[in-house]
Amino acid sequence: MNYLIISGNPKGGGLCQDVTEEALRGAKDGGASAGTLLVEKLERCHVCGEGWGSCREQHKCAFEKDGFGAAQDTVRKADQLCFITPVYWGEMAESLKSFFDRLRRCEFGQNGVLSGKQILLVASPGGSGNGALSCLEQMDRFCRHTGAVIFDYIGINRWNNDYKKKAVYSAARAMTEGRKAGTTL
């Protein structure tokens, strides 16, 4: 089992980093090989070829200077994923949104690299602690466009992180131990 955490965290440390470590620990304790893909160094979509460059026909980005192709291949090899992002103005981090925009263009439809894969969604608002729901909805739309199966939604902030970090750990572990979304316990 290959478990991949895609993080939109633009900084080291902080609550998002703590949550990422909990997800990694949970996945490994569940028996998976687990890793993290940090997307803050990848560029935004260049919308080449009048809106559809090589992404539509060849399922790869024409702009390869930043390592997007390697990141796309890492996602392809994952069996299950976890998306973790800080929340800015009720939305996911810009770096994660940009990565999703590029990935969606290359992997549009229900037969791409995420099709049928379980995904754990985690949103971590700072400041007021608001915005988790709208961010999770934004990630939900991306998952539905790409055919991913949402395992769970977790909003975590500085007021609830004592028990929500445990929930992230438990969800990652449950996934890697074989629990499927929609299975009644």
C-alpha cells in the first residue's frame, strides 16, 4: 500500500506540519509505505495552447521545468491519498489549488490518476478558525471532477487540534488497514 500526503503548506512547522506528521504516522502504523508531496515550489498552470496544451491529448503538462511531471507520476503511483492544506480566505492554499488545476487539466474526467482512489481531506484554518467548510467543499469538487472517492473530511484549527490530530491519525490508519469509504461499522 502506497499512501501519499499532498501538502499545500507553504511553510515548515505549524499546525499543518503537525497534522501531516500525524497522517504519516497513522498511514505507517496501518502498514503502508507513506510519503509527502510538497507542492509549494510548483508553478501555476500556464494555460498554453489556447487553453488546452499537451495536457488534454497527452495527459502531461508542456511546462516541465518545475517538476510537475514527477509530481504527477508520484500521484499516479499512490494507492490512497491525503490532501492537507492551510485555509486562506476560505480556500485551500494557492500552491495546492495551482497543483490541482494542472493535475485536473492533465487528468480530467473519471479515468485519471485519482479515479477510484480514496482521499482524506484535511483543512486547517488559522486566524478566526473559520473557512474550513468552504475549503473542504473546494477540495470535494476537485475530487468529484477527478473521480476520487472521499474517505473523510476533517477541519482542524487551534481550538480543536488536541482531538482532531487524533482523528487525522485514526483516519489515515483506518484507510491503510483497508477500511473503505461507505462501509458501515
